[in-house]
Amino acid sequence: MRSKINSQKAEVSEKYIKLIKSLQEDKVKINEEKISRFGSIDIDDHGYIDFPDFRFTPECCEDGLVHGCALIGRNFRRFLNEMPKYINKNSALAGCWIGNLQRYIPFGVAKEDRPSELDEIIEKYRIRQSGFAGMNHLCPDLEIGMTLGWKGLLEKVRHYREKNDPVDPDFYDGEEELLLGILEWVKAHADYAEELAEKESDPFRRQNYLEIAQANRNLTEAPPRTFREACQFLAHFQSVDRMYYVGGALGRMDMLLQPYYEKDTENGAITEEEAVWMIASLLFNDTHYAQIGGLSPAGDRETLSRISFLILEATHLLHIPSNLAVRVHQPVGDQEEAAEELLHRAVEYTIKDGNGVCYSLEKGTSEGYAKNGYPVELGRMRVKCGCNWTAIPGREYPLQDVTRINMGMALHYALEELQESKEYSIERLWELFSRHLSVMVECVKRGYDRHYEVMQRNLPEIVLNLFMHGTMERGLNCSNGGVDILNLNIDGIALATVADSFAAIEQRVIEEGKLTWERLFELLETDYADAERERLMLKNIRRFGTPDSPAEKWALRIRDKFVELCRRTPTPKHHLRIIPGLFSHGDIVMYGKELEATPNGRHAGEPISHSSEPDPGFARGIDTFSPALKANAVAKTQAGYGNSAPLHLDIDTGLLENEGGADALAALIHAHEQAGGTLINMNCVSKEKLMKAHENPQAYPDLVVRVTGYSAFFASLSKEYRQQIVDRFLAE
């Protein structure tokens, strides 16, 4: 039997609390500077440091773009050498990233390699995220790099280039250039830390700079051997990964750091509070997606350890945007008490801080994945490592969260065609909707085929290839056979918008006869001009989310049709597997702006519904705790094949006190997991505070919220994005 895990809260002295608090204050200041320069920031709260005066002149191809692994590698190496060096005085780690390389380097796909034959379909259906040229949405196995180190990775590249002796060495040339650049960059930070130490009068800071210098110097020659070196290696990876197409997957953070922590604590080289500070420094560096807790592949034991609790503690003490997930499952083995304690503490911190971790749910993730024909053991290996998505570290190329099929567009064209034909019936409308939806799905599949063919010679995953099983060995980019498992995702969006529209037509036009088909078309064409009563009549039906409503039946029918279209055939040319998903990110505003009025009473240009969730306000007039209704609806309408469709819970802390507090939320999380849910994102804040922050965000610069799968400073978000959260919150 394994020894019992210490699940107590870490004892952190005032000295280290002050350091972590200073990191938080620095983060707020850095964020305010970015807002003043760039305006609202509606994506992940990236940890980059802005250097407004930095310039870079890239080496380009004849077409003015940068494509091809060798050319990308040469540019990346020069960039790392030329970019400013950075060490925050309150951090245990060196380095930063200074924004997406696309700001400085015109990456792109050569014109002849683009799927231009799909342009007409893409434009007609306004498919703004088609999947083609999607980057970085896979999870590295960082254990590869932490075992070999940067120098060992370089030796691996050289070994397989010599062994495979490719006719075109472009792939290996680019990877080598990148690694040489990283090694030079790490050494430069060692030198810079020594320079800072010489100028520093404070004994603690001077010693910290010297230890940072030594850690970085060691990493130029060997893999990480200490806890600080492990954190430093991950920080450098984060920076390089983010700079290239904003990669954000880290993996199982606790399992990566556990052996280094245990070794250092055994020989007395580190204290718990030092470890918490170093983890906080890593979290300060960037908001990479990581998971703590979970099951072994066999499902017979917990994988959490003492370091899992220290990572949670660091996240709580730092209290800036973070993308940490706790894996939730039915506890097993001799550590089930610790697993429950990790969940409850995470919930308590969410309530206390207003925001915290998200909750990645085991049953729907692993058992759903097994429905694709894989062993369930592989499903348990899938790690929460993206905004909504999971992947097997180092072994799977899933491309989740790079596509959007706006099902509202299929409905729009179906209604147009029905009006022209005058064959008025709801079943005919369904047939037309299904046909247009099929065209959209097939378009994405065809684009994925081209993606498979051309990405290696255009935009290879030059960073993540280093941390995948098979890429170096085969000399192949992970997008076209470098790894064993290729699962390409297609996400459907606007489920509730479409389901409520079908239900409104069925009730108000077919069953009650309160509107004719002609009047419905007139209302949609005029965007309900001077027809507020009729608009509200269409809106105020028993909407999706209301138990056993007609809209729920339509939601299930739409979900089933979308899943069938994704799964019934692979991609037409290369026979690549498609796994369906239902995830909108925060793009409900963008896609809503391009969609005409819909029969659920939604005005043209208004946001569409989130993922597989009911629209805000669906439960008005129902005397039930609406988060429970919402959870039931989301669990029922999961796509069902292992990809996450999130449940957003935005709960007034005052209401929560009346509903059972942390125990009630933990019970709801467990219930949603057992019902087949896959992911829960949660905000707990008072109504009064949120509304004041929405009115005057600058007065609350440190308020952190979870937008969809990612968290951000509330003040960073545009008014439209803040409104999403406010609407969800008020509806709860």
C-alpha cells in the first residue's frame, strides 16, 4: 500500500507570500499596459511581456511569406537571439515570450497549397474556422524533453537525420536550427542573470539571480535534475511554444514535476514554500493549460501526489488568470480520500477567489473516447490541455477547437430555400437543414485532407514535433503521420439557437397557428421590425434546458444529425477519422454578427448560443436551481465521443450560501461527471461586484473570470465579451 498523501494546506511564510503577491501586482500592471496599447483582449490572458520598440526583419520566400521548416527554424533562431532578455525580480525563473511570432514574421501557406476550391462554400456558409492550417492544438509529452534536455533533443534530431538520410532534409534542418537557437537563448539568460546579480544589493535577490543563472547554465548541457531546473525547463518551453502560433498545452503538470520535487525534498534541497513560489513563478510566466489529478491508464489508482496540492495552492495564492484543471472521477484505491480533498479544496478556492480551476470530467471523456474504437485505457490518458479539449500527450493529433460549423447558417439557408419552394412543412425544413449542414461538414473534411498533404512543407509543428513520439524517428510532421493517432475534430455551434428555432416554429406556426409561414418569413426578413409582441411570442416557448420540452427533443435530434454527418464517413481522400464536438469558445459574438434573425426571437447580429448549453434565461419562471437544469441539458446533449462540451456555471455567492455552498457544488460536479458531462467552467462572484465591474472594469483590475475554457482579467475583455458572462450570471 502506498503511503497516505499529505493533503494539508502548505505553510507559506510571509516572505514567500510577499514574493507571490508581488508577482500578482506585476501581472496586473503588465496587463494594464497591454490594454492601453492594444485595447480589449478577448482571448486567453497570455503571459507575454510587451516590448513596443522591438523590431525583427525576417528572411522570406519569394512570395513574401515564411514557410518550410528550415526557413522557419532559421528565423526562429535569429528571433530568439535578438529578442530582449527578461527576468522578473520576484520570480524564481528566467525568461518570457514577447508575443506571437506572427506579429513579426509573415508565416503562411503557399498559394498553390491552399484549398481555394473550397472558398465559395466557406464564404457562403461563413465558415471562419475551417480547420485547414489549424496549428498547435495537440498535447506534447514533455517528459521526452525533460528526460533528454535541450541538448539531448538536438542529438536526437541529428541521430535520426543521419539514420533516415532523407532526400529533402528540410524537416530536420528546421528542427536543428530551432534547438540551436533555444540553447543559445537559455545561455543568454544565464549570462543576463549573472549580470543582474552583480548589480543587486539585496542578498536574497542576488542569491536568487545566481541560482537562476546556474539553473540555466546547467540546462544548456544536461536535462533538468532539480525542481527549479524542471520548472525552468517548462518555462522556456512555454515561451517558445507560445511564440509559435500561440501553443498552450502543457499536460499533467503534477506528474511532470513530482519526481523532481520528491528527490529535492528527500535530500533537503527544497522546502514546500520554495516549491510553491517556483510553481507560482511558472504560472506567472504563462497561462498554459495543465491538469492535476486523475486516474492511471488502468483506472486502478490515483495519480495525484503532494505536488498536486502545492500546484493548487500556488494557483490560489497567485490569483491571476490560469488554465489549470482538476480531473474529476469516482475515487479509487487507497488515495480516494486525497482525491476528494483535492476536489473540495479546489471548489473552496473557487468560491473564495471568485475563479479558479476548471473541472475535467473522467467518465464522458474516457468512455466517450472508447466509442471511437479505442481501449478505454487510452481515454484515461487524455489530458485536459486546451480551452475545452483533451489529448493523449505525445501520441495524438486531434486538432480540437480549430473548426466552427455554425448550424444557424444551415438553418438560415434552409428557411430561404423553403420560402422559395413554398413546400411548407417542418419536416421539409428539417430535410433542407440537414442537407446544408452536410455541405458544411463535408467542406471541413475536404480541407482536412489538404491540411494532411501540405502542412509539413508549409507550417510544420516545429516546436511540438520535438515532444511527440514518432516525429523525429520518422522525419514526419505530426499532422501527416508523425504520430500514431490522428483524430480530427469538427465542432458544431449554435445548438440551442437552432433547437429553440425549430421548437418555436413547431409550436407557434404548426400546432397553434398563431403565425403563418409567410408571416414568419416576413418577421425574419425585417428583423422583427415593429413586431416585438410576435418576437417575444417566438422566444417565450419552453426552451431547450426546460425538462422534457419540445426544444430539448429538437436539440437531441440536431446533435444526432451533426454527429452522424461527422462520423459516417472519414475524410474523402485520406480517410482520416473525424470526432465530433460541440464547442463555441467565446466566438458566439463573432458568429452571431454574421447570422440573420432566427425564429427563436433572436435579432440579426446578436450572439448565438454557447456550445451545447441552453441560452441564458431559459429557466425563467421555473422554481428550480437553474444550474442543475443547465447541467442536465449539457450532459444530455454531449456529442458523446470523448471531446469536451463545457458546462458554464456562473453563480452568485449569495445564492450559493442558500444552496449548500462548497458541498453542493462538489456534489453537482460529481453528478455531472456521472451523467456523462466532460468539462465544467465556474465563476463564483457576487452580483453586485460583477455589475460594478461591468460598468467600470478599470476599478477592478484584478478581477479574474473564466470566459469559456480560459480565464482572463475581466477588465481585459471587450464590453461584448463581458456581456456574455453577465448574461450567463444573471440567468443563473
